[in-house]
Amino acid sequence: MEELFSYDGQLVKVTRKRMKNMYLRVQKPDGHVEISAPNRMARADIVGFLAKNWDWVNRKQQAMREKPARPERCYISGDRIPVWGQYLELVVRPSTDNQAAIYQKEERVLLYVPDYATMEQRREIVNGWYRRMLEKAIPTLLPRCESIVGKRAEECRIRNMKTRWGTCNVLKARVWLNLQLAKYKPEALEYVMLHELTHLWEHGHGPAFKARMDRYCPDWRRVKKELNANADFE
């Protein structure tokens, strides 16, 4: 269940779920505020939680305003495409058979598309390429992460998500990974996979969850900070 209310001149979105704790997020790109709260929590408790953390919200929003805007990616020759933590030059060439193709050649990404291909269609081709990269990486990485965590995922799927790096359905032991992770260093993919597998032990993000992450991925806080600071869900 979702609801909206105004606080200090800003609109706050509250999503109620079956959970024990509240979670506060300042969402990119506009800095709007979202809260996840237990189903039966009183509005006064939610407002009190928000008031206690409002200075943090203001600092996050200010940091977003001051961060230089990322150049718009048009998927044309000369764009820079992130691949496993490196930015490679995109070279767009016309295809001879009206079929699309994409592959990396040294420090460039070659994209062959028909002349009539739109920017959105070129973006989808690149996203499909990212998906295939993850599909190739997961079979090796997942067993290693499962052995570290001591839990096994029944399924590991890929989805293009706009605000999350991954999710875990604990009842079905199903892990979802954001296909955009192929843009970042491989350590980011490993961190997210360990994070989601850890939810098979601990459903929330409380002290017990963090203690397990400290054991499974000692440098997880740094990786998480860098990943979120450079978030690119395009």
C-alpha cells in the first residue's frame, strides 16, 4: 500500500510492507524521498522517524544538486559506454543486412544497426549486450558466492531495474540482478550477489545482516558507496 504526505514542503512517498523496520531513501535523479514502513505503523511514528533523519535527507539532496550532470548518452559514435568499470568508445556503423550486432574490439564497442534504428532501439541493443555479459559471468560467480554465504539460490535471473541493483524472493530463493551491473567493476556484481544471497539468512538490513556481510564481503561498504555514487540506471 502506498501513500503520500507533505513534510517540510516536500512530498514524501510511503510504501507499507510486511516488515519490521523502516527504511529511508533519497532517490535519484531528483532527490525525492521514499520510506518503506511496516503495515501497521502509525503515521506519527513515520513522521518522527523522518524528522530525526531530515538533516541527512537535506545533505543527500544537496550532494545530488551539486554533482555534475552526466552527459546525455545518445548511442551515437563518440559516446562513451561503460563496460565492467571501463569507459569504451562507441562506434556506430550501418549494418548491411538490416540486422543488429554489437561486440567489443579492443578499446571500442562496435554497434552495427540499420540506418533507421532509433536511439531507444540502440539503447535496447546495448542493454541486451549487458544481459549476455551477465549471463556469461553468473554461472562461475554464483557457486562461489553460494559457498561463501552457505545458502543456495534456486534461480538467478536478470532484470533491467531502475532503482535497485538486485532483489531476493526469500520464499522461492530466487535472486534477481540488475543487468546494468555489467557497467561496473566485477566486484560490484559480486557484492550485489552476496548481498541478495545473505537475505536467505536475514530478511532485513539490520545488525545481523550487516554482521554477515562483514564476514562474507569485508569491503562491502566501500563497494556499495562507490556503486551508489556512480549509479547509472539508463
